[in-house]
Amino acid sequence: MRMTVRLDLPRESGSVPAVRRLLRCALADLDLNQDAGADLEIAITEACANVIDHATGAESFEVHVEVADNHCAIDVRDHGDGFDPETIDAPGEDAERGRGLFLIRALAENVRMQSAPRHGSLIHFEKSFA
């Protein structure tokens, strides 16, 4: 079975738990690995929270989730000001913020980021289910 969901959401904090619940329900309906699902929930939460916090100029953002029996792929896209992924520094030990992209890289596979000034950003990540 394959499930694909594409959402266009307002850039507001209430969108984050809605996306997380949708992902959780999709994974539960397909009876997929709970540990991998928990990793994906954290990753999608961080990706969406980054849009809420940093996508200046964007009123909305898009989330595309594709789930199959052994794989999940997620895209989070905004049309904000963009950023340079190469300039993102690792957060310090005492930092209370700034861990989102590093968590996504640690919890997901095939992580790709694209961004261009005044054209927005895309973060893509995947997870395989063993």
C-alpha cells in the first residue's frame, strides 16, 4: 500500500502539531515500525518549526508525505527569504535552540536542503523501515 498526502498550511505554530498527528496516523494505518515513526515525527516537527521560526516573507508552507510499506519520504517547502545551508553551525552544548537541522540529519536518511535567497527553502528527508 502507498499513501501520499500534500498539505498547504498557514505559517503558524498550530500547523506543527497538525502535521505531526497526520504523519502519526498515516504510519499507524500502515502498521509501520514505531521507532522509525517516532524519529520521523521529531524530524517533521523540527522541519516545520524551522519554517515557522525562520521563513520570513512566507505566509504558508507545503508538506508532502509519501509513505509506502518500507519507506517514507517527506518534503517541507516554503517560499520565504531562504538561507545558506552551508553556513549553519553546530549548536553549542548549552544552546537551547538551533538543533533542528542536526536532529533531522541524525534521525533521517537522504537529507537534502535547498535554499535560495528570496525563493524559499526545501528540506527533503527519508526513512526506511526494516
